[in-house]
Amino acid sequence: MAMPASEIEALIKSAFPDAHISIEDLAGDNDHFAATIVSEAFRGLSRVRQHQLVYAALQGNMGGALHALALQTSAPE
């Protein structure tokens, strides 16, 4: 079962209320996405840790309803 971009955004926004989020459906199948997430919560964290926090926000949907998510994360400039 695929996951719509709006649901991905809602899950991320619930974990990072200040986030600016951009999500692109790469294949038009609600299964392969690219997301850019900018949040103050990422300041001072390694890129790996930032991505771990995003995956945690997705509440176990990675690898299931959400097959692929390319991430770009950063703190605001």
C-alpha cells in the first residue's frame, strides 16, 4: 500500500513543527519520494542523526508503505 505525500508531510510536521518541508513524488507512484526538510531541531547534529530522526518520525512506515525516501536535511541558515 502506497503512502501519499500529504501523510509523509503530516508525520514529519508532527515531529518537527517548525520544519519547512518539500516533498516530490519521484516516480508518480506514491512509493518513491525525495524530501527536503529544514528544521532548527537539526542544528548541530550529524547528517546521519538528522536522517535517523526523520525516519523515527515516519513511525515505522519506511520499508513498508513508504518504499524509498531520499532525504536532504538541514538547519535554517
